[in-house]
Amino acid sequence: MSGAWVLLTISSYAALLLLRRNAPLLHRLAIQSVAVLDGMLSDGDDDAKLAALEAATGRLLRALFSFLLLLWVGALLIGVPWLFQGEGFLDLLLSWQGIVAVSAGGTLAFFLPRTLPGVTASSGLGASSHSALDQLLHRMLLNHPHVHMRLMRREIQGWRKGGGTPRPAFLWVTGLARAGTTSVLERLVATGAYHSLNYANMPLVLAPGLWKRFHNPGTGELQERSHGDGILVGLDSAEALEEVFFRAMTGRNYVTDAVLEAHDVTPELHSTYLDYQGIALASGTRPDAMYVAKNNNALLRYPAMRRLNRDFHAVVMFRDPLTHAESLRAMHRKYVAMQADDPFVKEYMDWLAHHEFGLGHKPFRFPSTQDLPSGDLDSLDYWLDLWINHYSEALDLDAHRLHFVSYEAYCASPQDVLQRIVDATSREADVPAYEAYVNVRDVEDDVDAKRLAQARALYAEMVGRGQS
């Protein structure tokens, strides 16, 4: 009989290893199930909606058939001992020894071998800093905006019934990446006077209160973020996540194949955005705090938002143009390599409409943009053109409650800069004394002298605005 238990253990191991080997199929089944629901919840033309729903249903049925076939093959593998035991196999399977054998074989299948050939990044389950389950949850929610928005609207409805009221005063921290926006955001949130979305809100970022019921981790171990810039983050670290809201609500119409376009904000979108801020604040520990978001795409919608709302503040972070361009180029190179090695990184950044560098890079196109940056992305001139376009737009904006802060001034006196932001936004908080930070970046390549002179003139004008 001991031989039968060993055979049952081996057959169970083989069956569960088969399931593990076909984990991408299980993920496709889950994703296609959500896709059908997303199609049912979508708006738009009925004919187009029906066609999309039929396509999604067809994919779901194919995945379901493949899954049922996989279960059948797995059951056959577990039943191999029947060939030797005959009618005694059922007794063996139902005995405590049989249950132990099946459990042992199944458990071993999830640990040995540690990696499986054929389960690659192209299958969606390749090597990544995100686990397979984490990737699945992100794709189920962030690739299906209508499901995500339905959950958000239900949470907003409950928040309003509970007495929640929108607040038009909030704070945006914006500017090109690598201008110090993350540091400013985290330190403002640390004062307790502000609240922002954080890593723990992902992937159900549009319904933070609902997600908190199921997933409410502590800080966790702090790790250096993927930028490799010395900033340590944990699950409760503030992060730029609200762009998921704008992508979902606009149908991504401002994210084209080539650029990120400036876009309109309707009164309805503005109203829903304030409600979304309300549920984000309600999910935090300080519902009375001011909502703050680091949003490097904010200039795309600032003019339209300002026409609807005179109460919010925006901080525009900027940096010496030459060192800023070099920092952007270095980060672009870093993320091109990282995303080639781990495609999920690009997928994650695309969900956040974070296209400032990497394989998914797209420049901004503003109303003030004369010419889009062109040429070699490995040249400093390209990134300097990007800088000029971005900050030319910033200087053309309605200056009401718009605050310019240079990276150099912030590094030299972080406490003073942060306190000025706190005072400007009429919050009550004492900013601790942070040490000055010296960041010297060598720039080796030459750039076009006329282009650099234009950028430095813009930089000087922003410094003047920041001191006024």
C-alpha cells in the first residue's frame, strides 16, 4: 500500500505542476471574465459596444474551454494510480493517507522546480519585481476602466450619503520628472496637513476605501525606488497615482500614439474629480487634511481646471536646464534597459500615463508648443527642447495661486521652501529642519548654444517668479 501512496503523491505532483505550468491560462481566464463585465458597463454606441462585447465573450469562452480541458487532463493524471489499484483507488483517495499524499504532491509542485521553462515575460508571468498575483490584479483593474469607475462611483455615492462634501481647495505639485517633486510631496504629507494617494492604494486606486477593507498594510520595509536616486519608499509612501483617474474618465483621449495632448476638463469631470479627492481623503488617517497630488501631467489640464476652479494651488518645480536635461536622459537610458528586461515596468508606467522616459516615452504637446522635440533621444538637445516646451507653457499659465519653486533653492533650504508652500496654501503645520542637499551632476556632452541660452532665460524668469 505504501507504493500506492508514493504513486499518488507523484501523480498529484504532476497534475499540479501542469496547472502551475499553465498559470498564464488561468490568468487569461480571470482577465477575460473581467473584460466581459467591463464591456457590459461601457458607454458609447450600442453597435460598437455589442461588437466589443461579442469579441470579449468569444475570448472568454476559448479561455474557459482551455481551462476545462486542463482540469480534465489534471484529473486524469491524479487518477493514474487507478490503473494499478483498480476499485481500491477510491478508498485510497478518500483515506487520510491519500489526502496527505495529494496535499504533499500538490504542495511540492508549487516549489519544485523554482522556475519553469516557457513561463517568460511574454506570457505575462516573467521575472519581475511584482509577483504573478500582483500583475494579475493590476491588469484586471487598470486595463478595465469601466469596472474600476463603477467601483469608484459606488464609493463616492456612499461617501456623499455619509455627509461627505467636495472641497475645491487642493494642491498639485508638478513639473518635469527629476525636478524634486517626489521629495516635496513626501515631506508635505509628512507634516500631517496634507494627504495623498500612496503605493498601498494600488491597484484599486479609484476606490481606495473599498481596497482598504481588504488590503491595509503597514509601512513595510523601505526600499530604494526604481529610479535609483536614493529615495526610499514603503507602502504608505505618497505617490503619483491619480492619473489613473484622468485616463479612465477621459477614455485616454489625451494619450495618443506619439504625444500627450493638452485636454479639456468639463464641469462634470471637475465635479467627479473633487468627489474622488473626497474618498481619497476619507480613506486616510487625516480626513481634514488638504488633498495633494504629485502629477507631472498637470499642465496638460491646468488651464481648463483653472477656468473652473480658482481655489486650488499648484507648485511648479523646475531645475537648471542643462543638469535637468542630463538627468532626464540618464533616467531614459536606465528605464529603456529596465523595461526591456521587465516589460511589466512599462505596462505599469503606461497605466500612470508616465511617459516622460523609457520605451513608452511621449513628449507633451501644449497650446504654446511651437515644435515637438525631435531627433536622437540619446542627445541632450532633445531633452533640452522638451524642457523648453514644458516650462514655456508653465510661464504662459494663469498665475493665480501658481507657485514656482526651483530645485536648487529647495535643495539649499528645504525647510524654508516647504514652509512657504504650507503658508501659501493656508495650512497649519511646522516643517522640521531638513538638511541641505548638494547634488552635483557632471554634464559631458555639448548642446546647441542658442537652445541653451533660451532655456536659461526661461529658468531666470521662473526664479524671478518664485521670489516675487
